[in-house]
Amino acid sequence: MTLDDIDAFVFDFDGVLTNNLVYLNQEGVESVACSRADGLAFDVLRKLNKPAFILSTEKNLVVEERAKKLKIPAIQGVSDKVEAIKKCADKHAFNLK
């Protein structure tokens, strides 16, 4: 398999685009840490004309904001990630092989 055989990339958010830690302040507000280096990888995927998506079971503003910064769509609040990927593949005519 080569890069040409891949139609798109789908990334989870927590633990993939974060360090998998949750920080809580004294008011109970959560935050996460993301790496700025990820932005470079998404720039490369764009240059290679390879679509990328964030797929998350949670619906969280931080996921939406990070996706905007990375200039990729975020699919959030899904309970069945396999079904969500199938729907995305159908919508964009991606080959799941």
C-alpha cells in the first residue's frame, strides 16, 4: 500500500491530537494540551490533497476550535465511530479498502 491508495485520514481527538491528559482548574473547567507540531502534518496532508477529519465521541468546543485551527472538519458526538466513518466515506466517495 502506498500513500496514493489512501483516500482520507480520520483521527480521534483525545490521546491522538492531545497528550491524553485532562487538566482541571479550581472551578472544574477542563482543558487539554495539543501540539502545535500537528499543524505541520495537516499542512502536508493538504499539500498532498489528502482530506483529513477529526472523529470524536464527545461534543466539545475545544475539538471544534482545534479543527478550525487545523482547517479540517470535526465530526463530533458520534456513538458509533465505524458507522460515522462509513457515512463519511459514502458522502465523499472514499474507498474503505
